[in-house]
Amino acid sequence: MLTQLLDPDAIVLQYPAQDAQDVIRLLSQKLLAKGYVHESFADAALAREAELPTGLILGGDINAAIPHTDVEHVIKPAVALATLAQPVIFRHMINPDEEVPVRLVFLMALEEPKSQVTMLQEIASILQSPQLVKQLADAASIDEITKILLQASA
């Protein structure tokens, strides 16, 4: 499902993000430009991230975040992905007082709460492999990202 919803035009590689807000706004803009989300999506995703952070410590050198927001901000389902040149700080999903330096950001725009849970599980299963995480973070092309994710879901 991830490979079907990840729009190649919404993948940004080695982005020099200033902070978590910067990368969420960039990915939201990519989804907005392709008609996946409403204008309200970026602000809603940022507000949700402030209340319910999505930073994940993966146990290796590279951590991830999976920001998303409520379904009313979504027109049709999509996922955007950014690999970051340098880590930016997200708050920890379980312990919001903890800072998580993140280099992989999956921004989910899903139109059903049920599909959010399914997509979170799919992304989480990919993130459990330190090898896949490193390959994604180091990918030099969008084709490479697609191949890695297709292999992971095979």
C-alpha cells in the first residue's frame, strides 16, 4: 500500500531542513500541489505534531517521524517522504519531553482513520530494519527509494 500511495513528486531527497516545521510544510506543499490535500493540511499537521508528536527512535544512527493529521484535511490518500541532509528535532512519540534527531520523514495524508493505522503499521515494519532505514536515508534517487520500498513490501 505504501508504494501505491507514495507519489514520486512528493519525495524530497537530502533536504536541508531548518527544523521539523520546515520539512512538514515542504511535504505538505508537495501534496497540496498534486491535489491530495486541502490548504488547511500543513497547519493541521503541525498542530497535531505539537499535541501528539511522531518522532521514533529506531535504535540505529537514523531516526524517523511519521506526521499526519485528521481526515477532513485530505482530499485523496497519499504519502510524502523526505530524507534529510542533517537531522532535525522532532518530539518523541511515547515520551514527548524527549527530543529525537530525525533524518526520515513520512508525511501521511489518509482519508480514513482505519487506513492511518494500517499505513502506520506498514511504515513501522519498514523502519524496524536498520538496513532498510539506512538505504532509504542514503538513497540518491527517487527510483532507488521506490525499489527499496518495493523490495521491503515483497
